[in-house]
Amino acid sequence: MDRESERIGLQEIIDKALEEMAREAGESFELDRINLAEFSRRTGLTRSRARTLKANGFKVLPHGRCGMRAATTVMSGFEGVADALLADGVTNSAVIFERISERGYRGGLTTVKNYIAAHADLVPAKRRLARAEPQGSRGRRFETGPGEAYQMDWGFVEVEDWTGATFRIACLALVCHHCGTCYVEFFPNARQENLFIGMIHAFMAMGCRNTSSRTT
């Protein structure tokens, strides 16, 4: 997760805590007189960080040096050699590390790997020879009969109740491999008993029946 995503996530936590405190306090709520101890408890932030946020109007500001890069790095002076190797299609970090080390590079291999990843656009695209004759399908479709195979999985969604509070619930999706019919049902959680209930409901909705007979 990058710094911008962390900043946005923290801002959402702060806004939610302030909304809850304002709803509980009612008309007596004043942002400049907020209880920092209670605010810290709800957000998990330290009292020092809470005071800083209060001074900034409870807004998470980006770091002062965010987006800035150092004028010189350990790779400074060796970019030309590395770029030339990349342009020739050499992407092996060990090879590039050895070449620039011969010229005085004193950094580590990880720095070289990061440089290669950041300058991947210098590497020429690989050439591919097109065949004159079509190869046809290399795969074979796996087919099943009605009711023989299903694919299912859990997912999770955020919902909002009538009071405005949000919480997470589980969503079970089941798809028939034969016809593609899809069944979706929501549950409070993804426990095993809810899985069995959802499977039974799905089979009933899709018209599956037990065709086995028992003789006595």
C-alpha cells in the first residue's frame, strides 16, 4: 500500500470516528473542544498524533517531502551503463550489478533490481515469429451434464442499515457449470452452516432433486 492510500484510509477512520462522536453528543458537539482521549481510543492513534490532527482541522495532510526525490542516489553516475545494457535486452540484475561494480558502484543488488523495474520501458520488446499455418485449438472443453458440477465462493460487501451505520456481510455465489445459472444469497457471516444452507437453497432454486431411490 502506498502513502497516498494509507492517508486516504486514515482519513476515513478519522471521519467515521468524528461522525459517531457528533451523533452521540448531539447539538453540544464542538469540533474544537473534542475529547482527544476518546478520539484516540476510537481511532487507535496516539494523543500526540491526535493533537496534531486537531491543529490541522482533523485532516490528514500529505508528508512535506512526499513525491520528492533525492538529487543524487547510489546509482548516480552509473545510469548510462545500466540503460545501455537494458537497451540491449540485458535484464539480469546480477549481470548489470557486476558491470557497474567494475566501474566503482558501491550500492547493493536490491537497488539495481529496483532500477531495472523502474526503467523496464528501455528493454526492447521480444520478437515473435508468426506461423504460416493455424495451430487450431490446444485445449479441450470440459463439459458436464445438468446438476453434475457447480462453482461457488464467498464474497463480502459493506451495507448500511436504517440508522446509517455500516457493517460487513457475507455473500455466497453459486454457478451451474452446465448452463451458467447463478444463485446469490447474503448471510451475516461465512460460517459452515450458512454455506450448507445456501447450497440447499441454491439447489432448490435451480430445480435439483434427489433422484436416488431406496428399497426396503
